Amino acid sequence: MSFVPFAERERPPKRPAIDRDRVVAAALALLGEVGLDGLTMRLLASRLGVKASSLYRHVEHKDELLILIADAIAAMAADVPTDMPWRERVIAQLREYHASLRRIRDAARVLAETPPAGRNRLKKIDALFGAVLASGCSPKAAADACYHLNNLVVSYAADQERAAAWTERAGISEADLAERKRAFTRMLSVDEFPNLAVMAEFAGSNDPDAVFWFGIDLLLDGLEAHVAAARGEPAVESRAPR
Amino acid sequence: MSFVPFAERERPPKRPAIDRDRVVAAALALLGEVGLDGLTMRLLASRLGVKASSLYRHVEHKDELLILIADAIAAMAADVPTDMPWRERVIAQLREYHASLRRIRDAARVLAETPPAGRNRLKKIDALFGAVLASGCSPKAAADACYHLNNLVVSYAADQERAAAWTERAGISEADLAERKRAFTRMLSVDEFPNLAVMAEFAGSNDPDAVFWFGIDLLLDGLEAHVAAARGEPAVESRAPR
DNA sequence: ACCTGAACACCGTTCAAGT
DNA sequence: ACCTGAACACCGTTCAAGT
């Protein structure tokens, strides 16, 4: 046959099928779909069109993957301007944080069960610390208050996520749940649990965010009292002994 | 052979090898030994001299077993007298609670990952609610404050337990850990994380209980401020908008 | 360098079968 | 009634082998 200028199709330079970033992105998406209990190395691999053993070329083990997912979640929270009174600044930051956790399923559980490594997570903590420090408290108090604020955001959301997982596992519908709760508290003998009935009536209102913000307000009010006391102004009341 | 009065050894009336209570007791003990991640139906069964499938005659599934363990843990916290000022009463209760969680490994994680069913757990919540209500706040505020106090106790301890599990899995000694932390924070660039270095210096002091009690104090100071505000007295400061 | 196949050492749970 | 044997349907992880 005579010459025909038929160029070899230049093969794409054999890009790897997957890389670390794609693994993390797919894992984050899969987490949102199936939740933490459904997030499996095997399932994740199949979503990437690959076998599970391949994942270990890009990630040391599942724990490392979870840390990377946690950092990706932290990256979803928007930055907050710093030119505000400290309390508004803290609250704005927490609102962003809280909202970003609600955006994908079981996000808070991943944060709760994973140590705070990763640049994005550290940046958020750094920003929160800065805002709390602006209250005028000592660095030590700011560090501790920061821990508790962060802990409240994460553990509150994680608690709700775990409750959702339990009711789902039990196959209870949302409507059923309320009825069951009422039946349960009615069952409690009044003399064994004198307070619980009235508590159940008030706890867990229709707006779950309200009790979250109530807790944040308690912490921040407490911090203000702490600052005032440290300044030598009359404390709200003397501390109870430990 | 002539007659010999050989009584048949009267067989013990075939008591079941295990019952529900023994399963729970063994599970609690095993939890303390091997931690939550090592608590396996198979291992538990072997401790009871029985096969794993036998456990399902006494317990519906592992989740139910965890609920029962959680209730047994709650039973370990001593009751607290009620004839004290409300704040001391709350603190005494939390101290008992906190101490009982530290008595057995991963106790807090079990509480955190398990819904609060069971008489013992409910009794503790009931008692705490009673103490908080004595502050003079509304039932709604008491219910919410109660949630956050309980949540702080459990999630703080669970956080420490998880951290211990991570460092153990990574095979890091206690001494190594401190060194690594220091090396890690030194690594952080100061302009990317302007606050973190100073924060790391103050966070997580030698006494981990101190930061726990700092958080409790914030919540209780906040509650006092809330009560004062509700009484129409001048609030500590106006609330920041949400 | 990257992915696959096959295996290892586990899980929780079910169920027919034994006593 | 209670326990066992054997299986089912999974896990995370490793590693020699392929390309």
C-alpha cells in the first residue's frame, strides 16, 4: 500500500486513572450519599471504576482518608470578615461552621472521630481563636473556650446525625418517631422520674437549631462573665468549689 | 451384681450457661479491657465459654447490647444529695458522672454513640434536670442547659478516648506525643496561622480536667446570666444577633 | 507507576440442627 | 429452651503479579 499520512493517535500520556484528590472528592460525595456507615473502601473504589486495592496506592489507610475528608469539609465553611465586635464575629464564624456541617451527611461524625490535622481545619481553628481572643480574655481562656465552642458545634451536629442513623436503622419514620417519644415518656412512672415528663415536654423543640444556639449563648455569656471577673469587676457570683 | 445404693448424681437443673445479665456484665468488663474497637461479639462469646451465635438468644443485636452496657455504666455514678445550693448540686452530679466515665475504658464513647434509653441513664438525666431547674430558670431553659451539660461531659471524655485510640493505633508513646505536638506547631507557618502557635502553647495543659471544668463553668455562668436576664435584672450584655 | 486478583484475617448475623 | 456448626454477606488490608 502506498504511503498514507496516518498519524498514530497520540495516546494520552497514560494519566493515572485516579489520583489522591479525585479519591478524596469521590469519598466526600459518597459520604453525602450513603453516610459514614456506608462509606466503604470497596464501594468508593467501584465509584471510581477501580478495585479497592488500588486506593492504597493513594492513601495509606482508611483513617488517613477520613482525615482528608474532614479537611475537605472544613474547607467548605466560608471565611468571615474580622471587622466586627468579637461576639458577632464568633457567632458568624460558628454559623458558617454549623451550616457547612449540615450540608453533607454525617460530616460532623467524621470531624468528631478524626484528629484536627489538615490546613483547612487548622485555618478555621486559627480564625476562631483569633475571634475569641478579641473578647479580651487571656490566651489560656481563649484556647479553652475555643475548644468548647468547637466541640459544641461538632458534637451537637454529630449527635443529631447519630440519632438519625439509629432511627433509620430501626426503620422508624419521622412521624412515628414523635409518637413513640410521647408514648415513651407517658410510660415513665412519675415517682421514679419526677422531672423527666416535664423535661421531655420542653426538650427538642420544633427548631433544633434553637437549642444549639442556646448552648452557644451560654458559653459566650459565661466567657463574658469570665472576662469581667478577670478585670476585677464584680463577678456574677462566686464560683462553686470543685 | 448385688444392689448398691448409688444415687444418680442429681444433675443441676440445667441452668442456662449464660443469661442476659451475665452477657452485659461480661461485655462491660471486656469493654474495659480491650476498648470499644476490640469489643466483638465473637470475643465476648469466647469469654463466656460460648459461641457467638448463642448471644443472639439473649440480645437482639450488638446495638441493643451497647444500650445495655451504656445503662450499666450510668448505674456506676453514685447518687448525689439534693440539699445543697443548686450550683454545687449540679457540679457534684457532674463530677460523679465524669468520674464514672473515667473508670472504664471507652465508656464515654459508648454513651455518645448510644441513645439514652434504660432506667439508670434516665434516672441520672432526671436528677440533673432537677438540679438545673433549681436555678430558677424556666423548664425549657433547664431542659436545654441539661442537654448541653450532659453533652459536654460525654463528648469531652469521648474526645479524649478517641485521641487515645488514635495515638495507640499509630503506635505513638506518650512521651513521643508531646514532642510531636511541639514539632507540629513549630512547623506551622506564622503568617498562615497567626494565632495557632500561641494557642497550642496554652491549650491542653497538664491537667485535662481543668479545661473540662472551665467549660462547665462557662455553661453555668451563662445559665446564671440567663436567669438574671429573665428576671428583668440588667443582663450581662445584650445578646448578639443571630 | 499504577492497577488487578486473590487471598488473609476478620466482622455481625442467621438458621437448621442438635440436646 | 438453649447452644452449636456452618454458612452468608460483608469488612480493611496486603502482596505478588500483570501492564
